[in-house]
Amino acid sequence: MNYFGHVAIASWLHTAPGALLGSMVPDFATMSGARVADAAGDPDVAIGIALHHQVDGIFHQLPIVTGLMRDLDSILESEGCARGPRRGTAHIGVELLLDGVLVEDPAYRAAYAVALGHDPDVTWKDDGDPARFLALVTRLRRYGPPEDLRDPMSIAERLAHVLGRRPLLRPSPSDLRAIETGLARHQARVTAATPTILHALRGALGG
């Protein structure tokens, strides 16, 4: 699950800004290169981080989610996408398409804004980490909710950036065309499956 999805799920259980932010911190760490050494100084953030890992453990075991990822992989193969970028897209692409559905909900958008307004009181691993984390959060505040995830072309552009960091997953121009087409073909299925995914997550998290 991607960071917007995490804060959406966290908003079912928590209203504290720190917990909402913490639900996104593991993804933000990957995005910014900033690593939290200890969140004991901000217990709400620690709660959110723990929830992030719990939700990921549930989400990636849901048959409907693994089925959506398999189906996207098959679509991309039929479009001629190479194996490496195809596998990366099958995983991340479903998560981003799901975020494109969740971003429509005003309550989730509000939770996201509240989360980004929190300044976490945590211990970082490296001296430069606070600045890296703040730079990312500042950019996300300016950008607002990820509206672009409603558009398969924008998701393909994000994937080009994310997968491009890893040589075995880096998509070629023809792969990117296949990815954009594949995401557009799969979007309606992910949208239709979203209520079932959310229902399963609610049940696994105790309602």
C-alpha cells in the first residue's frame, strides 16, 4: 500500500496528527532517504509506524490484491512490457491506482493534510535526515493530495522515476507506453475492487 492509502486506513483508527503522519513515515523514509532511529519521543508517531507495518502485512496477503497484481502483470505482458519493469509495475501500479480511488474521499484528504502538518519529535539516524525529511514534507504540502493518481499517464510517469533507480526494473520508452496502456486497462477493475479491499482491511484491523 502506498503512503496515501496508509493515511486513509490510519484515519479509521486515529485522529492524532502524529499517528496519521507515522502511518506514512516508512514510505517517506524510502522517498527521502531519512531514517528514524527512535520514535519514543513521539508515541503517536510510533503508533502510526507500527500500524503501517501491520496494514502492509495484511494488504499484501489479501487474495483480491494479489489477484489484481497478477492480472496487471498479465496485461503488461500482453502489451509487450519487459519482465523487470512489468513485475515492478504489477506491484506498485495497483497500489497507485488504489490511491487514485481513495484520493476522491474528502475525509482521507483532510487526514492527509492534518498528518503533513505534524512536526515529529523523533531521533534520526543521520545528521542530515531531519532536513531531508522536512524537504519532502514541504514539497508534499505544496503539492496537496496526489490528484494525479487518477490519471494512468501520471502514474506511469511516477513509475518511470521509481523504477528507474534500479537497472533491472528500469522501463524503456516502449515499456512506458505499455505501462500506461496497461494501467488504463486495469483502472476500472481496481476501482471496482476498492470497496472489497477496504472491507477486508477493516475486518482484519478489528472493524
